[in-house]
Amino acid sequence: MDRLAVAVAPDGPGRFVVTLAGELDLAAADGFWAELQPLIEPAGMVVLDGTELSFLDSSGLRVLLLATARAKEVGARLRLVAPHRAVRRTLELTGADDLVTTCSTVDEALVAD
């Protein structure tokens, strides 16, 4: 049974809203990265809707950091929306909250520069 559900919704050319529900951990990280990586396009935008993401371990954090680096490398934007308290805490404890841009809502993330 998958503990991470991922839904990808296009929001215009090169723009995607990726909804995450469940746990982004060792079991899910590589599969999620394989799904996420092709969405990060030059001058594009990927919004990760984390409102239903309840857990993030170091493997999941690695994916977020890889995605952030890839987006920067190709001139894309990547935003994480409303991470759950436990996810926010992981980002804070590791200092990743300084690297991963977070927003309160999907709408806010879609207009953020």
C-alpha cells in the first residue's frame, strides 16, 4: 500500500500543481522524484500542495532539496504550500526552510515571484 498519493494538475504551459497526501519517506522518495523531476522545466513553475503531507523524513527532504536546486538551475520556480506542522518542523530543524520557499495557499504560490 502506497503511503504517498501524488496528483499532478497542469495549470498552464510549464506550470503544475502537485498535490501530496500522506508520507514522503524512504519508501516514496525515489518514486516521487522520478515523477517530479520532468515537471521542472525552464521558466516553469511547480507548486507542491503539502496541505495533506503529514510526514517528511530525510529521504523526502532530499527530494525537496533536489527539486529546489533543479528549479534554480533551470530558472524555474518551486513552492511548497502549507506544510503540515510536522513537515514544517523538519524543514526548520534542518535549516531547509531557508532554501525551500513556502506559501500559505496554492493561489498565493501561483502568483509568487
